[in-house]
Amino acid sequence: MIISTDQQKAMEEGHPVPLIVAGTECVLIRKDLYDRVKTILEYDASEWTESEMSGMAAIAADEADNAGPIS
């Protein structure tokens, strides 16, 4: 794939470059920027399991116990 000089400059400056590839809208970004947002892109928004909810409840209870009095 060949990109224009303007697209290359934008990408080098850290800007996303919109592209159409085989009829599909895509965005070209530098790998270092992709690596920074990869964890966000892989976010799992599925329902929590009973185990995950129990674990979070235990953490919240522990933090509440250690919080001290409310002023």
C-alpha cells in the first residue's frame, strides 16, 4: 500500500490516517501509539462472573474497613 506524503507526515506526527481498504474503513496509526491503546481496545465488556463480583466486593469491604472515619 502506498500512502501520500501528507498521510505519511500526519502518521509520523502521531495523527491517525483514515484509509479505505477493500471497501472497509480503517485507521493507520504508528505502532507505538497502537501499543499504548491496545489494552483499551482489548477491554472485556462481558458480564462479570460470580467470582469476579465476589473478589471486587471483598476488595471494597477491605478498603472500607481501612478507610477510617468520615470527616
